[in-house]
Amino acid sequence: MAQFTLPDLPFDPKSLEPNLSAETFSYHHGKHHKAYVDMLNKLITEQHQKFESLSLEEVIKESHAQKIAPIFNNSAQIWNHTFYWDSMTPNFKDPSNALAKKIDKDFGGLDALKSELKTAATTQFGSGWAWLVVDKKTGKLEVSKTPNAETPLTDESKKPVLTIDVWEHAYYIDYRNKRPDYVDTFLNKIVNWEFAAENAKEYL
Ligand code: MN3
């Protein structure tokens, strides 16, 4: 049973060129993201049928709590990638007034936030993700990073707002080993602040 399906990219894969190439998306979405979907469906169908009626977010949280690594890794990677596609746009705009004010308040300005995100993205050793999240208790925006498939979705006190994939497969075709250049381009040319504002709207 194919429980989960690969979502379409929210933009034409050529539309982010030259910042990220259609070739990158053909691998990253068409092969890597698809492989996580295919593997999760196979694992649930063949070995872990108790996850069959759950939503993707429920599968992530349950498999994390029960420490079922193959289910967690594949389900979290499906969710993280879908969230990552939405974190970029071919129609780059600066943050809206409400989000800009919030960024000023919590970080002292957009440049300071971008610098924190760049540090998180470039200091994540090996594979992983850099995140902008809201702490639900304080209502403040925060920057964090996670290794491998780990996701703030499993932390009930955080709400994900934006992410940057820093696995090598995200940038190697276009940037080779230059992760900092990919992160600079992401933050200055393709990041989707409208998506971030939507995710953080109840805290703005
Ligand atoms: Mn990836």
C-alpha cells in the first residue's frame, strides 16, 4: 500500500536557476526525496504495519518516541524536504513589515539573523539542517541546527518556521564543496520570507 506520496515541487525546477539548477532538483526531489517516500512505504507495508493509519507527522513523532530509527529517518526526511521546498521561492522578496519588526526585536536586525543562520548551516558537522523556529513559550524566533534527519517537529516547545538543507546532495552539483556559498545564495536570493511569516504569524 502506497500510504505516502511524493509532493510536487511548489515551483518550476528551472525557476531558481542560476541559484539552484534544475539538475539539482531532478536529483534532490526526483531521487532523494522520492527514495525516502518509497522506503517509508516499503518499511510500513512490510515491517511496521502499526504505522499504517497514521499521518506523516504522527509517524514522525511516534517513531521518534519509540526510537524506531528507519521509520523516523525516512518519515522525518520526507517532512523536512517538503518544508525545505516551501522555504524557497523564485519570487524573492524582503520580509514583510510584521516579520521584519519581529526579526529586529528578536535578533537586532535581518543581517544578524542571516549571520546566525549561516553559522548554524556551516557549522553543522556532516549532514543535517539549519532552522528558524519559534519557541512557543517565549514567542521568540530562534536559530537551531539538527543532524541527519532530526527535526524540530519532535520538540513540542518549538514551531518550525524555515529550513536550509545542508546535506551535500542539496548543493554539491551547483556549489561543489562550497557550503558557505550555497548558504549565502539561499539567504540572499531564494529564501521564502512569506512562508516564514505564515508559519510565525500567531507570534508576529
Ligand atoms: Mn536533502
